[in-house]
Amino acid sequence: MARLSWGHINVNVTRLEDSVAFYELLGFTVLMPGIPYLNLNTTKPETLNPKAAAALNLPLEATGRACIMQLNRGFPKLDLTEWGGEEETATALRNQDTGIVRMCLASQNLEQDYKELLAAGVRFLSEPKQTEEGKADIAICQDPDGSLIEIIQIYPEKWV
């Protein structure tokens, strides 16, 4: 059996600076201004090294900029990547779609975090809502490219 642990979640973004600023609003900090094993930095688009492009199943001419962010020094890390080259537009996934459609961040005070993030310009699809029997409160927001982020405050004492 494989013995795996968390590494990172990759979020492809349209404009790296906008996404870094957004995730900083959520409490993330830049751990590393680039991704060294991909030959990417935050300042100017670089071509991936050929072995990394092959490993990621990307064209050999793929270029990009990126950074690694973290939340409270924990795992998983968050790799934000702005790819260059061919312009492809994709619609952001919805909760009903198949595959990984959202990440979830935990809050100790969802109502307060919601108000602060809303005031800072974060787009929310829903205000905090209580779930079945008050077991959790949830709000959904979007990053600058429409990726869904669930913010949850759980009440484990109600999980009998």
C-alpha cells in the first residue's frame, strides 16, 4: 500500500498578482516566490524544463509564472500557476460538476470572517448558512478566476 502525505493543491490562475492578493486576504502567505523544480518564478514567464513539462503532460514550449503559498505553515501547500502561451478559456467548475471543484477552509468565526472578506471585495455565492441540525455553517466564495472556496465553521459537539 502506498504511503502518501499531503503535498500541494495546484490552482491555475489568469493573473498571478490578483490571485496572490486574493489568497492573502484568506490568510495565506507566500512561502516561495516560484516553483524551483518547474523552473518557474513570479517575475517573468519562463519555459518549463523539458523533464517537468513531460512529467506534467504539458507542451515542451509551455511557459509560466508561479508561487507556493501556505496557510499557517501547514499542508497542503497551494501552488498558484499562471500559464502562458496558447490562450484557452475554461468555465470555472460548479459544485454539481465531477472532479475536484472546491477547496474548504475552516473558520473559528464564520460570520466575522464573512463580513471582513465581503468588505474586502471577495465575491460570495452564498452568505453563511446553517446546515442540517446546526452541525456546521458554510459560505461559498470565489477566487478571481471563479474557483470555489467553501468556508466552514463546524460544531463537532452536534455530530452525535
